Amino acid sequence: MTGKVEKMEFGPKYRGIVALGIEGNNDTVCADNPNGFDYAFDASTEGGKLMFSALLAAQSSKQEVTISGEGTCSLISTVEDVEWMQTR
């Protein structure tokens, strides 16, 4: 899925997990979050910290990103797990 970062949600309650909303529709069956979040990742890992930093930069500069999901929703039951991301 390619689009601009619309929103992110995170905080102590999530224990390092970040929920991410991208412009467009995620077609993964389990990704039916009522608040419009499409993907989730663990920002407490080294890779997650890199991704979080890149997403914040993309959001502030209104740059598109491409996100590929794993097809599973294990971090948040209604949000697809991120496999990888690419900036443009």
C-alpha cells in the first residue's frame, strides 16, 4: 500500500506498539480497525525505531511511503503487522 501517513497512535498503554494509518484501503481481512489504522509495528526493536523515525519524517514532509504487511494481525487484532516499508 502506498500513500501518505495520515496518523499514528502510540503511548505507554501500547508498550512500544505503534498503530499506523495510511491513505487508501488495506485489503487484508483482519485489518478492519474501526479507527482507520491499517498497520502496526513494534517500535521498541532496533528495526522498529528506524521505521518510526522514517514514518515521522515522512508524515511531517507529507512524503508518500510504501508499506507491505505480513497478512497477519498479531500485534493488534484489527491492524495488519508491517513486514517492510519504503520511502519515496
